[in-house]
Amino acid sequence: MQSHELGSTDETIVVLRRAFDELGDLFRIHVPSRGGSTWVASHPDDVKRVLVTNHRNYTKGVGIDRVRLLLGNGIMTSEGEFWRRQRRMMQSAFHRRVVERYASIVREENEALGAEWSAAARSTGGVNVTYSASRLALRVILRALFDDDLRQLVPDLDNNPFAAILQDARRDTRFAYEFRQLARDVKALVEVRRARRQERFDLLQLLLDARDADTGEAMSDAEIVDEVMTLVVAGHETTASTLNWTWWLLATHPAVARRVAEEQRDVGDLGHASYADLIRLPYMRQVVDESMRLYPPGWLLTRRSIGPDTLGGHAVPAGTDVFISPYLVHRHPQHWRLPETFDPRHFDPPQVEARHAFAYIPFAAGPRHCIGQNFSLYEILLHFNYAARRFRLTDPQPVQPFLEARINLRTASDVHMRIQQR
Ligand code: HEM
């Protein structure tokens, strides 16, 4: 058995990739610091078993400890009955009909980005796409959460304390400490909101108004703060990363970019679209799906078995760390034709139908799948509807960006591109 330290680190993705190429569907790696072995399961049948059919037998496991430092006991990190209650209370805030109420926020932020990109196209001719994407996603989630109160929390959005998440590459305990200081400011805002009782529509209000279906109880201030911090982090880097990778893939695949531009031109400005309107961008959706196939932001799902289980015909004892990596599953040679090639045709409907449903899991699956899936797809597709009709991004780094595979899978350095107005 191979022996390696495993975690959400840049080296882990390399180790897992190598072992997967050599050993395939199911393998074990000895992890010295944990004095035990971690199983890595990549067959879609095992994915289904761990995430769906036998999900009650798994907790989130090792990967989540570091995240908990940052996010407290929010919905991403909590377990058991408490998680179930929070998930039930939050679920309706992410329905399609609710998500589309953020249309004007998404629109205004795309227009702000568009103004900057137009200026760049006229002056330097270059943009830092990674930075732009990150800023867009952060501003959208912050405004969706706090509406006008954001100004009270962050008087100047360009000089905002949450921007540390955007600029600060450190993901260490000091960063976590500073991040928790922000939680204090959020708590102050929650108190103001409770006192004011004004009709509002934003995610914070939805959290304040949510009631436990069994007991009728609301969330406490501390619980709301943890959920808010969770949504800022979970809703920002993941979406930003998909925007970033997708722009890079378009820039390096001009034929795909041309087809995207044609579709966007034919469809025109979807403006304040409903969720159902997004169906009018089938090719763009395939491009985004393909981008998340090759570069799934949530590239590593960590779980730990509570009782024994059987995966791939092998007995897995209780208390075993089981990793599922969407990055590996999405490149499984038995489930994907030319798995290393960027080709949106992987998502042509006949191919999708013929494929195992659990060979594609960018938002995970089962009860703990991403609660923000609708939110992010809405934001991403509207971004491209706005920007791909106006701008052509080309001439990126000549080589594929290095991967930074920590909690999220990102480009190791910022992607700079040449920009032209269409
Ligand atoms: C492209 C964008 C996104 C991707 C690829 C993504 C991916 C994922 C994945 C893979 C998980 C499962 C993690 C695990 O089981 O260990 C997850 C969970 C979660 N995501 Fe997302 N996410 C995205 C956007 C968002 C957004 C926009 C939000 C919120 C506004 C969000 C909020 C959450 C939350 C709260 C969870 C935890 C759910 C639970 O455990 O019940 N995500 N996401």
C-alpha cells in the first residue's frame, strides 16, 4: 500500500491522480499522521452508495476540521439532527423562484464588470480574469445576503473587510481568526435587523424568518452568523473558480468560443431572466458543465464511515476515511470518452443519457449536495449571457495554469487575458 499524507493540499491531488491511474476504482493510501488508511472510491456505483443510498453511514470526516475553524457550525460542517434541521430551514431560500429574485443584483454587478472591462479594452487591452471573477462572485453573494444593509456593514465595497477572502492567499489559523472577527460585525447587523422588523428580501431575512417545521423555533443569532459566514465562503470561491476556468477554456478553444458567441447573439440579452429562461442557452450550459467536469471547484469530498460498509466488493470497516474526488470521477476512462479533452459534446443529451448518473458530481449528490447549485448556475449563465456577447478574451498564458487544489480547485496564479470589445 502506498503511504502519503493526504488532505486538501496541492500535493494530494497529484498523489491521488497517480494512484488512480495505476489502481483505478478503489484504492487505499496509508496516512502516517492518522495512523490508518484512507480509501479513495471513484466508481460511480460507490459514489452513489456513499453519497446517496448509504449516506446515513457517513459523516463528513477529516477534511472538514479545518473548514470548521473558519465556518463554525454552519450547514457545511454540521452533522446529524442539527444539520438536518438547518438544511430544512434553509432549503426554500435556494429554490429557483427565489434565486431569480436576485436578477437585478446579478445584472448590476455584470454591468459594473462590463464598464471595467470596456475601459480595459480601450486602454491596456488586458484583464485579470481571476480577479474580476472573484470580485463579481463576492459582490453578488454579499448583496444577495445583506441587500442595502451591506453598506452599513461595509461602507465602501471596494475596501471591504470580506475582500480579505479575495486577496488573502493565506488559509491559516491567523486568517481564520481575522475571519471570525468579521463574524462579530455580522452579528451586530443581525441584532439591528431583528430590532427593525422591516419588510425586506435578502438571504439574511430568509434566515431570520425561517422556522423549524416541527418546533416552530427560529435560528439563534449565533446560528445565523455561522450560516451567513458559510454562505459567503461556499458561495464565492466556487462560483468564481468556475467563471475563471470557463473563460480560460473558451480562450484556448476558439471554435467553442465562436459557437458560444453565436448562441448568445441569437438569444440576445436575457436581462432580468427567470430561471426557466436559462434553457435558451443549451450550448453555454454544456460548456459550463464541461468546465466543471475538468475543474470541479469542490474537487475532494471527504467522508468517514460510522459503521462497516462494502465498496467495490471490499469490506470497509467502521471509522474509515473514504474520499471521493469529483476530479477523478470526472476523468474516469470507462465513463468518459477522451476524458482529458475539453469537449462540450460530452454533455450532448444522448451522451448524458448513456452515461452513469453518478459519473458527474460537481455539486456532489444526495442529501448533502450543494444547496447553492441553482444560485450559482443562475449567476454563471447570466454572466456569460452578458459578457460573452460584449467581449472576446484571448491570448492567455501559453501553458495550462497550475492547479491549486486546496479546499477549492483554482488556478495557482491569476489568469491574465487580452480583451477586445465585440
Ligand atoms: C460552481 C459553484 C459551486 C460548486 C461547484 C459547489 C460545490 C459544492 C459541493 C461539491 C458541495 C458538497 C461538499 C461536500 O459534500 O463535502 C457543496 C456544498 C455546499 N454548497 Fe456549494 N458549490 C457551488 C456554489 C455554491 C453557492 C453559490 C452556495 C451558496 C450561495 C453554496 C453553498 C453550499 C453549501 C451551504 C453547502 C453545504 C450543504 C450541506 O452540507 O448541506 N455553494 N457545494
